[in-house]
Amino acid sequence: MCKAANALKANGIQKGDRVCFYMPMVPELAIGVLACARIGAVHSVVFAGFSANSLADRIKDATCKMVICSDYNDRGAKHIIVKDVVDEALAMGCDSIETVLVHRNTGGKISWHEGRDKWWHEAVDHQPAACPAEPMDAEDMLFILYTSGSTGKPKGVVHTCGGYMVFTCYTFQNVFQYEDGDIYWCTADIGWVTGHSYIVYGPLLAGATTVMFEGVPTYPNASRFWQVCEKLRVTQFYTAPTAIRALMAHGDQYVEGFDLSSIKVLGSVGEPINEEAWRWYDQKVGKGRAPIVDTWWQTETGGILISPLPGITEPKPCFATNPLPGVQPCLLDQEGREIEGNDVEGLLCIKFPWPSILRTTYGDHERCRQTYFAPFDNYYFTGDGARRDADGMYRIIGRVDDVINVSGHRLGTAEIENAINTHPQVVESAVVGYPHDIKGQGIYAYVITGAPVADDNTFRHEILDAVTKVIGPIAKPDKIQIVSGLPKTRSGKIMRRILRKVASGETSNLGDVSTLLNPEVVDEIMDGALND
Ligand code: AMP
């Protein structure tokens, strides 16, 4: 890591400079991130599934000086030329980039820009093995991580050195009850906050052994996770409900027969876990012996805020249960009044700051205030709805804003609409989430075209290509319905409530549609609904 830190310095990176990472789950990603922290540079990791457009937007927003990438990403059976995506992004006006450090992952053929591109091994290997740590203020920036919201482009959530590190270490130790000699494995990608906080910072600050996995849970088959758990004698295993559901769907034979007796704690993160998946995880993986910690938190919270503590909290399927010590959640009604008592539902807010609360959104502090602190005076607004049951335990229901959670990936519906609207034949579109057996939420797009489309199938493929190009394959709609109009209020606002219900297969109980400008489109939309 110190060698990499020296290589960054030798290539002109100084305290405060932004370095962008775009690579698969290789050790060099964690090494590079830590090398930045060592010299006070700010890392901005971009998930390697995002498109060149998305990467370029993030590089420009943070005016990064360097990109660190891999040559290729072997993802399951796919061979993705990562370096090509970087080249494409940099051709989109990323003028701040001076150097691209390329890590040789597969050794496949790539294009090369003399003067700008350098091999990681040539830059790093010969460096001195010691690099003094840069003295940092607790409030100096540690990293930027882009995340989607209801409006506009993704924003760069900023975390700082002191509070973030204290809180990720504290929550890691307590939520996972890590003990010396344990082998902890979080299956997330470092491109998301879970990877930052609970693969890199939390575990390493606690001196833990943390596993990094480059691959997918179903390749070469659906036993991959359990093989690794058995082989490494994993003691704490942390994954997302979407992975659990996908593995469950493959059948029990893929988990049976593996020795998973080393597992002491099972974690879930990223989206609400349904009861069937919770019970399967508990019985088939934990054999009823390993407490499940359903951890609720967000990119903005930096670390886990609501979670059971293994061995202390009575487990309750699908409940994130209780706030961690010091965290003060509350439920508000639409008018911003606190809902007291138990057995109630409302908008989840946090009353007082905690150490790893986001500090700003990069380059736009006002946007941070508007998004999180303006909706309700003196509260941090999470964007989630939650229920507090008779025992005072929290169950997270899901987003109450125009953000959807697809396989644990957070996407703004407006972002997807903007991508769809780049298709020349599209006049307008509206995207909503609907319940999906594996992904948690699927993406349902209603699209208005200027003229009738000649070939439906070709048109749908073009829409998928447009979304892949603008955002990345993770944002591709599962269903595209071509409509002649969208239900709108007299002030011209799309009535998403109706679109969500139709997408969810609910055709009765649509509520009052008489106030719509164009109530007739509702029947048309219902008739053409793509429900399985
Ligand atoms: P991200 O910032 O990408 O990690 O996404 C955060 C969002 O994921 C939250 O606002 C929730 O909607 C959802 N989420 C995260 N953890 C949980 C959980 N344990 N239960 C339910 N939803 C969750």
C-alpha cells in the first residue's frame, strides 16, 4: 500500500486531489483506496458496471486528476474491456485527468495512450516500501461516493476522515461481533458504500481479516459462496437479499452438503429482506444457529444505524430492529410531526447527527441541505418509510421518494427516464419500480413515442441500449409499455401513484382519477399492462 501511495505522489497526486477508481474486485482496488487515504488524496470509486457516460460525469463533477483502472474484468463468463470504457469516458471532455494507471488483471489486449497511460506494476513495484502518513484533520475529506436521488444527476456524497473511520470501526466490531482469528466476508462490491465501509475501512480499522471476492454468486454454479465459506472457514458472512433470493431459486442442493459450521453471524444489507428469504438464510445457511443481522443504513449515513446485535437482540424476521447506541431514529408524518408510540408507520428520520453523517454533496452544499435537511426542520430525512412495531422495533418498508432499489442498487427514476428520452423516437417516459421476485424491485417504463414504432422488438432493444449507454446495464428496464399518454394532474404532474399500481398488477383500487387531466389514458394503460 505504501508503494502505491508513493507511486501516486510520483505521479503528481497530492493531499486533496481526487483520484477516480474504475476496476473490478481486485486487491489493487483496496490497496489504491488505502494509498489515497495514506497521502490525503480523495478517492472516488465508480462501480465498474457503470457506463462510460456515467464514469465521465463523475470524473468531471469531482475534477479528478487520475483514473486507476484494470485492463479487463472477468465477470462470471463475461470478459469486459474495462480500459475501453475508461478511454471512451476520457474522450468525453474529462480534461482534468493527467494520468491513467492501468492494473494488469487478465493481460488481454488493450489500447494505449502514450504519455497518459501507465502500468500499475511499473509505477508501483519499484517504489520505496515506506510512506509517511499525511497528517489529516478529522474533518478533511476522505472520499466521494456518487449515489442516486429523486432528481438530477447522482450526487457525490462526501465522508470525512475522523467520524467515518470511528463509526465504521465501531459498528463493524459490534454488529458482527468480530473476534481475533475470525474470517469475515462481505460479498458487496467496493463500488458501493457497503464495500467501502464493511470490506475496506471498518474491518481493516478493527484489524480484522476481510475477504475480497472477484466474481458472481452463480458462477460457475450457485454453490460458489458456500464453497468459499467452507474453504476459508468464514465466521461472519454479509450479503444482500437479492443474492439470497437468487441462490434460493436455484434450489437447496447448491447449499446442502457444505460445511458451514464456522459461520457465527449472517448479515443482510441493501434492501428489505422478505420473510421467505430470511427463513431460508436462517435455516439453510445458518442452520438456525447463526443470528441474522438485518442492517439498515445508506451511502449518506456512512455506517450501520439500525441493526440487531447478535446474541443480544431477539431476532425478528425482516426487522432491522433497534438503533445502535447513540442513534436516534423517529417517524414523521407528511406534515413533519413526530409520530409517538408504537405500532405506527411513517417517514424515517434521524434526530441527531452521528459520527459518519455525510458532510456535504461535492461541489454543491445547498443540494445537500435541500435533499436531506430541508424536508423537515432539524431532522435528517432518509427517504425511507418505516414501521415501528408493538415492541418498538423498526422494519424498513422502502423508499418513499422517486428512488428505486434494484438488486440492492439504488437508481433514480428520473435518471432512467432521461436515458430513455435520449432515443429520438421517445417523446416522454415515466419509470416506476414494481415488486420483483429476485431483484426486489424491477424497472417498469411507460414510453410515449412520436409516431407508431415500426417494429416493437427492435424499438425495445434500442431503449435498452440507450439506457445501457447512458447509465449502465444495471438500469435496463425489465418491462417497457408503449402508451399514448401518461396520467397527469391538471398542473401537468405525472400521477406516479397510478403508474406504480398498474406496474404492480393492481388494477382495482386505483384511487381517485377524476382530478386527472386525461382520465381516459388510465384504461388504456391498464389494458396494455405487462403483468406476468
Ligand atoms: P445505498 O445508499 O445505495 O446503500 O442505499 C440505501 C437504501 O437501501 C436505503 O435508503 C434503503 O432504502 C435501502 N436499504 C439499505 N439497507 C436496508 C435494509 N437492511 N432493509 C431495508 N432497506 C435497506
